[in-house]
Amino acid sequence: MLSEKRIKVGDEFYVLREIDLYRPIYFAGATGIFHPIYIDPLFGKLAGFRGNILHEYCLTSFVISALCEWGGKKSSIKSINIKFKGWTNPGDIIKIEWTVKRVKGKEISVLFRVYVREKEIAKGNGFIIISR
């Protein structure tokens, strides 16, 4: 939790998260997005992927969750901007890493990147601002 840490510009952090096999189904149920590319492994293979792929909003939720665990309560995230460059599949382990770019009063700005199998698949195209 941030209140217990001394954060300074240049600090780097990372977490690993496994995309469990049922995550696309949970996401579809919660959002109503039941497109077969996200929930059907066979459809994903026919489309040229290794199987079904994770929806980008679901991947964004992994980033937000990691930052909330690091920064404290979920309401502390003020803004997020993310650009996707690739995809991930259920069963993958993603690495979310971020660097503190600015500390101003109660706000901390971080730049983040998301990797799967050592390939960058998403990056922060801006900053996440976390109020302490």
C-alpha cells in the first residue's frame, strides 16, 4: 500500500498474473460481450490465433487490479490510457511493469507496459495517476 511506502521518481515495480482459462467466460458474463473470438478456442484457431484471445478491456482490468494492489483502494486511480499492440490467450502469464514518472503532492504518475512471452503487447500511452 502506498501509504506504507516511500515512492520516488524512477522506482520500478512489476507483477506476474496468470490468465486463467475461465477469465474470458467471466468477462463475457459480466459485460455481455460473447463474441466467439473471445470465448471459443476453436474459433480463435480458425481466425489464426493459438485459441481464443482475451478482450482488451479484460486485459485492462488486470493492469488496473495490479496498480490498485500496489497503490491502495480502487477509487484512487484517477485516469488510465492504454494502447494495445498484441493479444494474449487464456493460460498465458502476463508481466505488468511500471515506472514512477512523477510524484507531486498526493499524486503519482506511472508509465506501464504489459508483456506476454517476453513480447510487449500493451503499453501505457500516457499515465495512470494515483492519489495517495
